[in-house]
Amino acid sequence: MPEGAAAPREDELEQAVRRVLASVAGDLTATEAMLLGELQALSREIARARQEMAALRLADINARHIPVVTDELDAVVAHTAEATNTIIDACEGLERLAAALPPAEAEAFGEAVTRIYEACSFQDITGQRISKVVSALKTIEERLRHLEERFGPFPEAPAESASVPSVPEGRALAHGPQLPHLASSQADIDSLLASFD
């Protein structure tokens, strides 16, 4: 197949096999029969692969899950940076207070503050690691998009009700930290707390 050419779809392969069978006059040679058998097997393999891709819900993964995960990881990086800046600001305040202490206590105080500063390097390291994970997810997203371009849209898999946990009404707010644009409002939280009475 030429570089960049779209792969034949399952129905196109099946039609090609049928045309070849219809055009053959008389008995098939062993080589021709083997070739037709291979084409039929290839057609079945493509159909099976498409069914497996549908079962994996690749379109859903690409359209919904990967973007949500990357947004959550970006939020982790942002919140970690914000917390680190707060810690560093507090340490700077402590350093100013240390000047009023006797020399021995000021030195011990300064050493403790220095250890806090050093521990704050975790933010840079975790940011780098999370960036690698986000990059890997974006590569997966791109490869899934490439698969869909080559083989056409993935067929929709039947909905699996068992895989989607149901959330009792009024309890949809209890899902831990949320992205800022998805976070519950104070009114929602007050309503949830009132439902416990």
C-alpha cells in the first residue's frame, strides 16, 4: 500500500474477494485458492480487529478520558506549584522572625527553614514526571487518532451499564478534588450538607 494511502475497509476487502471469485472461470489453481483463502482470512482479521477496537471504546478514550486525565494532571501541577509558593512565602516570613532570636536559636531556626526550602524541590521533580506522563498520554491520543484516520471511525460498542457506577441522587458531589471549571458551587455543597439532616 503506498505511504499515506488509506487502508481498505472491511467491506471493500470482502467485495474485492467476491469480484475475484466471480471473475475466475473454471477450477482454481492451488495458488489461487490459497491466495483467496488468505484474502478471506485477512478480511475476517480486519473485522475482528475493528470489533476489538469498538469494545475498547477507543473513540471514548480519545475524546473523553485522555483529555480529562491530562486536565487533572495539569491541575496537580498547578496546585503543587501554588502550595509550594505558599510554603516558600511562609519560610521567608520565618527568616525575618529569626533575626529577633538569640544567635543559637536563630541558627537552628535557619537550618530548619533551609530544610523546608530544600524539600520544596519536590514540586519541580513531580512537575517534570507529570509532564512525561502527559506527553505519553498525548502520544497515545495521537496514535488512536491515526488509527481512526487509517481504518475509519471506530464502531460504537454497546453501552455497558455495569461499568458505569451509579451515583445516588444528591451524592454526586462527593467525588474528591475537582477541576476548577467542574467544581461544585457553595450552594451545591450547602444543599448536600442539608440532605444529611
